[in-house]
Amino acid sequence: MALADPPGPTDFRSEVVEIEPALAGFEIEIVGGDSFVLLNVDEGVTAEVVGYQGESYLRFLGDGTVEENAVSPSKYLNEDRYAAGVLPEVVDVAGAPVWRVVGSDGSYAWHDHRTHWMNPLDPPGLGPGDQIAEGVVPLVVNGTEIDVTVVSIWQPAPSAVPVLLGFVVGAVLGLIAFLRRDLLARITLLLAAGASFVALLAYRSVPPETQPSWSLLLFPLASLLIAAIALSPGLLRTRGDAIRRQQTVLLLLASLELVVWAFLHWDWLWRAILPTNLPFWLDRFVTATVFVAGLGATAAALAAAGSPSPQSPLWGEGTAGGSRG
């Protein structure tokens, strides 16, 4: 399934509140706040997810194979969180299913529009703490029909303290980078490492079939690599002013990538639920720190680029290759 919208931050949390009748052999939960339904089926157990028009949509075989019905309208409606896709001509509710393998470990996640608020605008007349949606996901497990009831609750706004603290720490780091350009490379590397840790954990926190966004991962990893190269001047194979100019360009690029990453990550600062296993406050703190400090590092790199002859290497004293040529 080629999902068009990976899990993102949200103000709504959906939860399974009832499974009727209760039956062993499977686990079902909501991941990404309210983004995806995740079904895990034990070995030897068979299960089927019933689509929106009563058709066979997904089936889980006893050996762990997961298959999707290629002519189910649910397949195409679920490619977009708000079912905005157009149904192709191959859709056939009444005909025989056309099964395609999508998994092999008895586990699969999918958008299910019966489990979340179906509008990009907030529910009118409601607020934090209110129930905004309720729906039932029908399953057939080992031949038994089961109704899984899910409700979605509007969550209170998160505390602004981690964000404000991150802004303060970021401002301090940015100021240090600007005033002490010999520390610029190390500060940029530190920021890139923090952003990469946050992004990598978020990427690995959701099932791979939900296709988490690579953009939120590539920017900090690229920044980390570039900053590491800038901090290892021996890799640049030049000396004196030439190596300083190359290093300045690298640090400018690395810091800009961090600012772009934090900007793309901006919604994560203010939404109640984040698609990550990292504590939400820590994700917000790191993002806020990286954004402000990244701006400071960018300004420092621009200032260094405008200086015809830097007084000291940007990688700092005592680093291999850091002579004052």
C-alpha cells in the first residue's frame, strides 16, 4: 500500500475501548495518535479486516502472511487520511478478492477512517477533552465476527515549557557559535547529532508500512555528516585559507539543513500527540533548541564567510590539521 500521508503530530488520540466478543490470538491498537490501526495476529491464527462496504479488505494467514485485496475500495480510500483519492476502475466490491502480499510477520498497519476525525479542520463546537469520533472496525478472527470499537478524544494542548526552554538554550548556543567561531563546528555537530537522534527514533517508532517521512530524517543526517567532515580538516586535502573557506561553506550548509529540518518539524512543537516513542517534551526541547541555535550557527558561518582571513580555525584549537597556516 502506497500511503500518501505518513503519521504526523495531532491533537487527537484514538483508543480501542471495546472488543466484542473478546477473543485471544490477536492484538489491535492505534498508533501515531489517531493515524493508523495496527493489528498483530498470533501464529496459527487467521484474521480478516472487513472494508467500508463489507468487502474483504485485509487478511492475515496462519503462517504470518498478510494480504491486501487489490480490488477493495478500502485499499484506495485508505491511501489518504481523509479518503481524498479517486477510486480506480479495478475496484470491485461484489467480485472475488484479488490478494496481494503486503506483509510476512502477522503484523500490519493501515489508515482506517472509522477510527479518526475525517476533516483537516477542528471539530466545530468541541474542545479539548471532548470525544470527537467513534467507530467500529469489523474483524473476522478464526471464523468469529468481532467488533472493535474505537473512540477519538481531543487532547489538551501540551506545555510550552520545553519549547521555551529549548529556545533559551538554543539562543545561548547560537550566541556562543557566533562569538566563538572556533567552536562553531563542534556546536553544529552537537546540534546535528541531537536532531538525528530525534529524527531516527521517530522514524523507527511507527510501522514501516506507514511510510514515515524520509525528509525529517535526511536533513539532520546530512547535516551530521557534513559537520563531521568540517571537523576533520584532513579530509579536505587543503591548507591555510583554502581549508577555512571550504570549512565555512560546509558549516553554512550543515546549519541551514538543521534550520530547514526544524522548520519542517515545527508542528511537533505544539501538537499534543507526536508519532515517536521519545518523550514528547524531549522531542520538543531538541527541536526548539536546534531551530534557534541553527539560526545562530548559520549567522556565524555567514559572518565567517565574509571575513577575508579568519583569525583561528573554525574546528578549534588542538584538532588535527588545525594549524593557523
